[in-house]
Amino acid sequence: MTIAPDDSRQGSRQYQAMREAVDQMREGLPGKFEITKEGIVHDLLSPGRPHELTTGLVSRRLEKVMPDGVWAYSGTPDVEDAPEGIKRHPDVMVISREDMEGEGSFDPRTLIAAIEVVSRSNPDNDWVGKVRDYPLIGIPVYAVFDPRTGTGAVFSDIHQTPAGPRYATRKDFVYGEDVTIADWTISTSDLPRYQ
């Protein structure tokens, strides 16, 4: 579900109001809340076991092949670009330990890659909204794993378009194939599917 602002401008006051609303809703409502260029997105269902297992497997497989000091992190906080009016929470963030230090949200431009496992309740958030928002806030690589279909894609090579920054390259994969995310290749075999 998306709650859009009253107008297309995402001024700082409007963004701050949405940010405060999201913080309040997180305390009392289930699911995941994010702020996008379109407004507030609420993924109504908490992630289920196949989603969380995929997140864990991808994270662990990446950490086995990455150098010390780079993490495939699946916790909090969010990534936030207040001037763009975007606050997202990737399922896995590939980031250096050094860039994790400090307080507050992560700067999205410090991420090496963002990885999402498509949710059952709002797949367009991962396949449409984040494909639009992640290059806009400077995340150089975005990988999508879709347990609904056993497929995915890796987006990279940000370039300017009349609609703003977009990914120029999309490499699709099928579960069972190896996939390269940034500089590291992992197997997608044995990833769970939604029933």
C-alpha cells in the first residue's frame, strides 16, 4: 500500500512530517514502512520464513566470498537521503564496516550494493519503486531475488536519463545459476520458494 503526499513536491517539511509519521506507525503497526518518491509504502505483512531464509542465505554466501571489512548486513538502520525525500530499508546492505560507524541512518552512497527479497504482499515495491529510487540515491548495484518465481535480476551502471538517474544494465538470473553482485559471485541454488 502506498500513501502519496498531497502534491508532487517532496519539500523538507513534508518529508519530515512523513518521517515522523513512519516512526510513530512503526511502534504500533505490523509490517515494514518506507518513504519513497511516491510517498509512504507500507508492506502489510511481516516477512515470512522463506523471505527471511533467503535473506540469511544470500547474506552468508556473500560474506564467505567478500574481504574482511565488507559486510552483507541485514539489520537496521535504514538508508536515507533526506534531500531526495527517500528512506528505504534494504533486506541486505553490502557496506564496509567503516561506513557503518556513527549514528543515524546509513548514507545510501556508502552502500556497495542493496539486495531485496521480493515480498508476497507488495512485489511492485521491489521491482518498480526500488528500481526507481535506488539509482536516484546513488546505490550503484541493486539485486532482486523473487521467491514467487525463482528468478531475479541485478541492476547496475547508473546513468542520467530525462527522468533522472536510472540503472543502464539489467542481468536476469534463474535460481540455480550463479549470480554476480558487485564484485562477488554466489550460488542461488537451494533458495526457498513461496508456496
